[in-house]
Amino acid sequence: MHNRASLVLGVGVMLLAAYATFAALAWPWKAALFPIFISVPLFCLAAAEVVWTLARPGARVEAKDFQFSGEVPPDVARRRTLTGFAWIGGFFVIILLAGFPVGVPLFLLAYLRLQGKESWVLSIVLTALVWAVFYGLFDRTLHLPFPAGWLLAWLGFD
């Protein structure tokens, strides 16, 4: 069977995810929430991989070599890469300075408006929706405390 490695890996991940789920069920609900929410979808995805592998027993899986696209000039690719790293770095800085509850919507608004070149209306609506989900899930539902960012703590908003 050519897909034996994929089958073994899929079954192994299923076993690990099942163990994590059953082990977490004995914990208090708040402590078990994260492992369960991760392990159940992981189990389902691994099961889908196992079924897919068993459904196509004769299929050959060949390794693919990584190749850069020749369609994009190197200077454009370099600029895009540096822009991506700059956005990631900016996200870390804004979280450090303002904290997660303020930093996530500020970053999203800036990214949609500056990088995505979206309209102000769409940027504000999407930012408000993401903030509502973020606040509703992490603050109101899970009661996760996020420390204030350095700037907000310095200004006395912690």
C-alpha cells in the first residue's frame, strides 16, 4: 500500500486526539474547554484522512518539490515578503502597546484600510464584527483576562 505512512499518521493522530478528549473530560469545564475544542476537530480531520486513504488504496502519492514561481519578479516577491513581515511585526507591536482587546481591532482596521484598500464603511463594519466576536467569546463567555498593553498601563487604563 503506497499510502501506508498517511494511514499510520492519520490513525496515530486520531488516537492522540481521542486520548486528549477523554483525558480533558475529567477536568473542570474551563480547563477542558480548550483541549476539547482542539482535539475534536483534529480527530474528525484525521478520520477524514484515514477514510480518504482507505477509499483510494491503489492511488500513488508522489512527493512534490518546492519551487518558487517564475512568474513574479524577484524584486516584487521581496517587497511582498517584507510587507508581510512588516504587518506581522506591526501586529506584535500594537498588541504590546495597546493589548489584545484594543490591538486586534486597530490592526484589522489598519490592515483592511491600508493594505486591503477597502472602503471605510466595509473596514469599520468588519472591524466591529470581529471586535464583537472577540469580546463576546474571550471576555464575556470565557472570562479570559488580557493584560493591558504597555501604553495603556502607563496611562492608567489597566
